[in-house]
Amino acid sequence: MKLVVAVHFDGTQANAAAAAFDAWDAAEATQAYVSRITHVEKAVRGELDLRELPCVMQLLREHSLEPELILLDGFVHLDADETPGLGQHLYHALGGKVPIVGVSKRRLPGLSAQFEIMREEEAQPLFVTCAGIDIGAAKARLRAMHGRKRVPTLLKLAARLAKNTD
């Protein structure tokens, strides 16, 4: 099982959500998971925002999830020099056993064209960083994901699940 994870903050609380899937071209999740985090610290200005890390870890523990790979909305590395981002911290928190693929709609200054992926010809690129998996393999798998638009269907689903506060 592979997971797409997303975290949505609501003041001092958060929702962490995951959409599980088996095949890279899956149009629907095989299972969905949501965890409510009742207290989240404020982000520290000028420092890397790692508030999502304990949220994702709680989601994995709470639902006894042991994915073979995690896809997250965000960065594994912040630049080509592999300055650690959220995904790299998650990779280490999981003992380096679970590959992490970070996907973002925005470019960071230190990321070159090698981190870009086009999912459709006329769209803006997505930016891919990863740990525990080759960048070429990560980009190929992301390109194969279901969805006619720039952002794959399951990434959108995880974000919707995290934002749903009902």
C-alpha cells in the first residue's frame, strides 16, 4: 500500500489525512484515513515549518499504517544541495525504510529544472523531490498517476479529506 498524505491546520488544531492506493494509475483510494490533532504549536518565524511531521506520525500510529511509500504535498529537499525539508525529516523519523516523494505546485529558489515534471503540456510544472527512491522513478510514477489536470486525483482527495472538519 502507498499513501498520499495531507495536513490542514485550523488554528491550534489540525487534520491529517491519507488516501491509500495500490496502483499508480488508480482513480480512487482503496481506503481513506483521517486523524484529528487537538494541539499544534505555532510555526516559528524564520525556521523550517515542521508542524506537519508530528501530525503525519500520529496518523500513521493511530491507524497502524505501514506504507511502502508516502507521497506528500510539500518538499523532501529544499534545494539541489538536498537541504532537508519536511519529507526528509519524515523519511528519517520512519527510520529511512519508507521512500518519500514530495510534490509541490510552487518552485523554491534552489530547485533547478531537474525537479520539474509536466503532467500536461499546457500546465505549469509540478516540482518533485524525494528520499529513498530515484528522482527519475519518482517522476515517472507521478506522471502515471490518475488525473487529467496538473495535480493528480489522489493528491486532491487527500487535501479534501484533510480540510473536511466535520
